Amino acid sequence: MGNKKEKKITFNVTSDLLKLVDNIINDKATKPNSKSQFCTEAIMEYAQRSHKEHWEEYVNGYDKKKS
């Protein structure tokens, strides 16, 4: 395996993130699924909103690796 250069997005857990998790769980209450999926979606959405430029770099790098 070659050297992998990973970009990590870091952010603090804030009341905004907790509200976002609650909103996603409430929105999907009619379509039950795993709580871990809700949390993952909430964290990804929070990262997209709060760290837009870093998120775009991360996603663009990931898309290039997939193809």
C-alpha cells in the first residue's frame, strides 16, 4: 500500500449539532432507521454547513479516489 494522505474535518459538538440530530430524527420518525445513521447524516450535514470549503476539498478528493 502507498502512503495515503487523509484530510480530516474536525469540529466541536455544539448545541447546533445536537439540534440538527434531533431534527433529523424527528423528520425521519415516520421512516424508522438506525440511530447511528441519523447521527452520521447529522454530522455530515453539520460539516457541510459549517466547514463548506473544507468539506468540498474532502468530497472532491474522495470522488477522485473512487474513480
